[in-house]
Amino acid sequence: MHTALGPGLLESAYKECLFYELVKNGFLVEKEKALPLIYKTIKLDIGYRIDLLIEHKLIIEIKSIETLTKIHTAQVLTYLKLSRCPLALLINFNVLHLKLGIHRFVL
């Protein structure tokens, strides 16, 4: 993997570094943003957490795993639907070249 951080770091390390860089560059970033499920008229906190929410418009979900699966895609699509954000990036840092680990989703 060719990132400045090197291979094998935990997702939390990538999240903290990306959070730092985004805030340093003037973006409004919310980390571990709770995303409740609204059922009828009841707000349910069922544990959904967006890794990074940028400017209330972009969700970034961070992974550092061997292979992304359909469940990761489903997770991001669920976050898009519940948050009504227009755009999400699913980023897997455990790749040889980072551009291969970036997947874009549009609501």
C-alpha cells in the first residue's frame, strides 16, 4: 500500500488522520455522527454511526480490510438513504494504490 501512513493500520487511525487533514483545511467535519432510524414517529438509536460527515453533504465510510463486500455497499447505501446526503465515499485503505480503494455512491 502506498499511503503516507503505511500498510496495516486500523480504520480508527485512518479516520483520525483524515479528520485532522479535513479540519486543518477548513472543512466542517463531524466524526462518528449518530444516525437514528425514524420508525413512524419514533426516533430509534440503533447504533448507526457515520465515520465522517463533511459539510452535511458527504459521507465518508472508512475501511482497512482485505476485500470490500456487498455488506459494506449496503451499509453506505443505508447511510445515504437515512441521512439524505447526496454523496458518499467508501474508502478501503488496505489496497496497493489508494485510487483502487475509493468507491463513490450517489443518492
